Amino acid sequence: MNIWIEYWRPKTTENKNYHAQSQPIKWEKPDKKDIRKRFCQSKEQAYQISMSLQEQGYHVSVKTDGIL
């Protein structure tokens, strides 16, 4: 089973300094050329790397080609 992380920078121009939303934020699928991939040895490593990338401002998705 392979485990990898796909991550990309969000392309939003909305103000992030708000406390309440009147409308939901619209999510747009990123271009394939903007998505970066990183392969991991275990799901624990994938979790640690994904948390670090989220703290840096990336959107992160953990993917597998089998059952965890």
C-alpha cells in the first residue's frame, strides 16, 4: 500500500480576519500543475507532515491506494 500527501496553496482573496461568516466559503479544485505530492513510509509520518504543512498555510489531502 502506498501513502502520499497532496498539498497546494489556497487561491482565496477573502479576508481571513473575520469571526462569523454570512455565506460558506466556496472551495475550488486546484489545477493539477499546482498540486505537489510527497510519499510517506507510514500513516503516522503522513499525519505529522500534513499537520506541519497545514500550519504553513497549505491545503492537504492524504491519499492511499489501499485500505488503511
